[in-house]
Amino acid sequence: QPSLSLLFLLVLLVLLGQSRGAQAWTYNYSTGPNQRWLEARQWCQKHFTDMVGIQNREETEFLNKLLPSNPKYYWIGIHKVAGAWTWAGSNQNVPEEAQNWATSEPDNIAGQDCVEIYIKRETDSAKWNNEKCRNKKGTVCYADSCMQDSCSAHADCVETVGSFTCRCHPGFFGPRCDEATACKPLPDPAHGMTCSHPVAPYSYNSTCEFRCDDGYELTGDARMHCDHSGQWTASVPACTVIKCPAIISPATGSVTCVDAVEPFSFGSRCDFTCREGFYLTGDEALTCLASGRWSNATPTCTAVQCSRLKPPLHAHVQCKDPAAEHSYGSTCTVHCEDGFDLIGANVTTCSAQATWSHAPPDCRAKTCNPVQSPRHGSLSCSDPNAPFSFGSRCTETCDEGFLLNGTSSFECTSQGRWSADMPSCLAVQCATLRASSSSLSMNCSHPLGNFSFGSQCAFACEEGSSLNGSSVLLCSPTGLWTDSPPSCIGALTFPLFLKVTCDVGVLVAVFLLTSADQKPGPSCRPHVLRPGWQQSSALTDT
């Protein structure tokens, strides 16, 4: 066992950042023989408390004054753990402001993970240096005056000059702080209490928990404990009946409640009814449970439902629904579309028996006066609803030789009237004919109207003149006469110059006719060339 070279008693040394409970202790050191860092620490732990972990620069300077010089210097309780300089006793990192390194230290050479202190060195005295842990050096230990059983568990052991005192935790007293402060005993509660007494009945740190019967809730703190001053941390709580949310009567119903304790509280029962025309949806009765909830959701009153009202053909329905669509109290009005008349009741109401007060009405198309095919024409109609009713459309066409007088198409309107007057078919008109001269007479017949389709005119010349053209003209369906009006030609005076165009070759010859019995040649058509005359018709073989 290493021998002790010197023992120092240091009293009431206050250290910054010290984590131990004691505030004074003794320092011990050994230089005979020098030891490796781990051996030195084990030696300190065996004979004292631990290797000294220097907490601040004041402690460093204090040790530098009192420790003797050692050529190998002294190990202290600081080493590198996971790359950080750490106090051996607490395993806490040494803060930068508490570090006291010599010049150019630590040099971070591999393996130099333990810390020595230069005691009474000419340069860098009382400074730190990192060294290899296998090197042998002196060691500095410390020992607490307080032992594990010096005070009770309810106190801190405080070092004094050569001794110690017990500083009691709150709620304890006595030399060793093993007597607890007492609180006033609690009365037996009405609904239940459970207490734990870690020290003594109803003393410091005694804890009591309260509970209430089903259907009641705690008013106040459910838990209280005796504090260090001998007072309970809260007043004894009370149990009050649990309440459920207030119930409101359904909009079309009523509710009647019987309350065991208070309105809408645990045990209350509420019964529901609905007005005529409505039925209950949900439970007829609800009970307030111990959980503060009703046994089920609040029921509602739902209006009885009539069958869905289907709009009649050519109509639309407007409904007023005080409760729900097509339900009790709903009133529906039927409106026919334009062009239709309502047959039946136009208003119906859903009764409490879920039936409509009236059967749906009908919408019938308005009718127009019947129409017939016109004279000399035909009529074609389309009737989407009924013959000659709203929406009917008629088209009139005329026979050949007749023209439509009016609108060809017309329809029956929503007012029950035709959109236009009935058209008529009038005979096609031909041009009015007149006799071109006093020697020409004309006699016409007009079965359909003057000079209209079907009119026929016959022509005749006075004696000594010949008719040039058709003797009878007819007015055709197209409004044209079947031929041009004829004329009367008197006796010719010879000689007469004629220009004759023959169909034999391309020869054009001019003949001089000296008598009426002369002919210009076969198949020739002569044209009179007397100045001021116009050709009236072709002549053949004249």
C-alpha cells in the first residue's frame, strides 16, 4: 500500500460548479511510489473518496501553494472520454471556463488522454497538461467528512470544521432530520378516501385521494398532501350530482321529465311525444347516466310523408313545405303550361294521414276552331296534343293553276286562336287580251275569273283578211297564254320583194314575185322586207 507523505485539512472551501452534497473535505496526496492514472484513482477510491476533480482556478492555486514539488507532477481526476475532457467523479464535461491548460496544451497527441497538474513548476505553474495515462505520477485525493448514515434520507450532510451537520429537507426536523411535520387528521369522507403515509399518519408527504359514488363528481382537488408547513395543500372536496345537458323539446313535440335529484341530473328520466301529423324518430324516453350523457340521442319529431306528387303532363308543381318535402302540412299548387287548361283542383294538401286532399288535376290543350281544306286546294295538319288544339300546325297547298292568297302555314296558339287567317286559292291570272285591230274579233269565256286559269279566247278576221296565228288561246296553269295573240293580214300588192332563206344548202336568194300564184321554191320561209314592217309569223310554201 502506498504511504501518505502529507495530509492537509481544508475547511469550508467553496467550489464553483461542485455537484457533491458536502461543502468541506480533506485533501490527501501521495508520491511514494508514483502510479499510473488508473492505479492512482483506484488508490484514492480505496482509501478516501476519489481522485480530486479540480472545479475552478481558485482550487488550482490553493493546491499549488500547499502541495510539495514532485518532479513527475500529480495526476488529477480529469481524462478524455469520447473526445471531451471529463471529470472522473461526475462524468460531466469540464466547461471551457474551468479549464486551466499550460501553454500550447492540450496538444492532442495520440494516447495523451489523462491530465496532470504542474505543481511549483518554474513555467506554467499550477497549469494542466495532457499526458499518456500509463506514465507514473503522484496523485491528489479528497475525502468527505460526511458518511452515508450521518443524516437521514431527508437531509443534506454539511461539512463543518472537523465534523458535519444535517440540513433538514422541508417538512422534517430533528438532529438527523428523521421526524416529519404533522398535518391535521382528515374526517371520514361521505363517498370515499384513500390515503398513503410514507412517514407517519397525516404527516409530511402524506397523500389522500378522494372518490365519489357513480353519478356524482368531485368538486375540488381529487388529491391533496401534507406539506412541509403542516398544512394540507387543498380543502377537502365535495361530491356533487352529475348533470346531463339540458333537453329542449322537439320543435313539433313536447318533453316531460322526472328528476331524482336536480333537473337533468343523474337518474333523471324524460319522455317525449309528438303533435298530430308527426311521428317520433328515436327513443320515447331517455335517462341521464352516471357518465353525464343521456342514454341515447335526443329524439326528433318527423312529419309524416305523403307520396311524391308527380306533376301532370304539361304542368309544373310549386309546393310550400313547412316541415319537409311532400310531408304533413305541405301545400302544392299545380300550374298548367301556356296553351293548356286545368281540369280539376289545382291545390292539394298533405294530411296527417299521409294522404293528399285532392287527386292531381289534368292539363288539356286549348282548342282552336276546326279548319277545312280550301276550294281548289288541300290541307295537311300535325297535332301533337289533339286535333286543332294548342300546338297543332297546318299547311295549305293549292291545286295546279291556283295561287295561295295568305299564309301557307298557321298554328293553334296558347290563346286557342289560329296564328293567321285561313288562306284561299285564287286562279292564276294571265295577261289581259285585246284585239290588235278593228279587223280582228275576240270572244272569251272565263269560268274562274277574267283572263285567269281556264279562260279561253277565240279569234276571227273580217272577210278579205286572213288570220295570222292561233285562232284559240287558253290561259295555262303557269299564267301564260298557250300562244301569242293572232293578227289579221290583208291582200298583198305585187310585185313584192322577199328575202327567202332556203334549207337546201346555204344559198340565200332574193325573188321578185309578180303574181300571187308564184311560189319562191320548195321548203322556203320568206320574210317581208318592206321598210317599217316586222315579221309576224313564219310562212311556208307561200
